[in-house]
Amino acid sequence: MPTRPLILVSNDDSLIAPGIAHLVRLMRELDAEIVVVAPASPQSGMGHAITIGHPLRLDKSAIFGEDVAAYACTGTPADCVKIAKHYLLKDRRPDLVVSGINHGSNSSVNVLYSGTMSAAIEAAIEGLPAIGFSLCEYGDAADFSHVGPWVLDICRQALAHGIPAGTALNVNIPKHASGPIQGIRLARQARAKWQETFEQRHDPYKRPYYWLLGEFLNQDRGHDTDEAALAENYVSIVPCQFDLTNYQALTELAEAWQLPLPPAGPGIAPPQPIANQDYGPAN
């Protein structure tokens, strides 16, 4: 008899967020054993922070029913995956780690700030296949009603065919109000940034404080990016890695600074551009 897949679920919006409830419900449809470790409080924008200055606490919860082992962790999303891998599941290996569903986009540069993707990337660091799911709609009232077929399709593909080693998939799903989703598109991360401003305000004691504001600037006009895919109402998948080496810059610096290139040896090959691919609507 085939064994049920073991799926670890996390997020950054906390254990009680609507997005993670939708994700757990969908993982049930895969006939999987589900373990959930999620932050006890919202951790959006925490990036890949980890807790080293004070202890972590785990509180077991029955929020998803008695058949799902769920825990609220006082740490960050990366902490959640670490403690799940090395303590709760120390004798077992998850077949898949899924993070989300995030309330808001994590496309382009947002992946660097995202707690949702930090959980997935932490799993990839640990050698586990991982996917971070985000819905491009913010707020607790976000409409998740249309995400099911796409999340399930991607998870089934990952369980059946695997994910390249050291890779976490950054999946962004257009919001329901944008219209019918056209399919799934593999893409690269768009070159974009936030143009930040700080608004000065004052508390009741007239002391100044500052609120971060910003405008998202997409400087990339390529048709092979996640932003382009989302604009055309495709689900975007960007394969992400934790190796931040700029391999082209190695050659440029060696030539300009007259320094030797690092010696070649066994290891992970530098990343290659991926061809843009479209997939039809999920069944």
C-alpha cells in the first residue's frame, strides 16, 4: 500500500489567518498527513529573520481539527520550518513543504522581504521540496474561492515529479476580481523595486514617529517575468534559490580588478535562464 505523503504547512500571516486555513483544506484533498507550524502572530515582511536572542515556544492547537497536528510558534516563518524539521519531525522527512496562502503578492523583489517565501526557502535550504503560495489580494477579506484548482495542480506536479534541489517555487495567483485565470506560466523574477518614502507623524505627546510608505516601480518590460504573467492573468511560478552569487559579476570583477576566478570544482552549477512556458487552465 502506498504511504500518504507528509506535508508541512507554514505561513507568515499567523496560524489563524484565512489563507492558511484554505491551504490546509486543499492539502486534505491530497489525502496527505498534514503538520502545521505557523507563527503565533503576523510576521509579514520579516524576510529570513531567525530568533537567536530569546527562546521559542510551541503551543499545540486544534484549530484545523483533531486530524491535523497544528502548532503556533512564537518565532518567525523561518523559525517555524527549522523547529518543525529538527524537533517535531526530526525522524521524518516531509514530502512537501507549502507556505501561505499569503494575503498579498510576493512577486518580483517582494520575495526578499516575504515571510511566506522565507519559510519555503528555509525548507529548500534543508533539502526539502518547497512552494510558497501568494494571492495578489491584500486583507483578511481576500477572496480565495478560485485558488483551489491551481494550488492542487502545482502540488500534485511537485509530489509526482519533484522540485529541483535547493529550489523553492514562488507561486503568485491573480485575484479573483481580475477575471478568469488563463493558466500557469513559468517566469523569471521581474526587475522592480519599491520607491520608499517616510511620512512623519506625531503621537499624542507630540513626539515624531515615521511610517513607511512606498510605490512599486516595475522597471522590467520583459514578457517572461512574473509581473508580466500576472498582468495577463496567469499564475506565475518563479523557481527561487538561496544561492545569491552573481556569477556574471565574478567574471566581470576578475577582468576589471585583475583577480583570479575561483577554482572550478564540484558543487551546484550556476543557474541557467528558463524558457517561458504556458500551461492551460487546470482541470
